[in-house]
Amino acid sequence: MAERIHRQLTRPCDIGVVRPVTVGLSLGYATGLLSQVSLDDLMHQADARSYAVKRGGGGVLGPGERVHRQPAATPSLGRRAVAR
């Protein structure tokens, strides 16, 4: 599903200027049972995967691809909003 979202959001878009506009996007996601992992851990994993994708040139980090947990280089604005 993440690949489909990425394809749709990165399609060239005609906004009435000389040529279509394209948007770059890096998606990272994490899955797990909340009985086994905290929401904060899932958010951190998704955030880390998003930055790993960005370092790799953009796109989507696919299932089974792992990122080692490290402190985020940039604070995540959405983590607290989602946790509330």
C-alpha cells in the first residue's frame, strides 16, 4: 500500500504553469502489535525508516528492510500529535 500511496503523490501534477510540477516524497512505516511494542517505538521506527529512505534518494522502505534504532537527527513534529 505504501508504494501505491507514493506513486499517487509523486505523479506530475498540472497546476497551470509551464510544465507539470512533481513532488519528492519519502515514506517510512512500521507495523506491530500494540500489546508487544509501544506506539512511541512504532513512531520512532517509522521516522527512522523515513530518514533512511530520504538518505537513499527517496521512495518507500519496503517490508522486511530494517533500520537500526538511532536518535532522530531532526525532531518529528507528528509524534506527539499522534500519541495524544
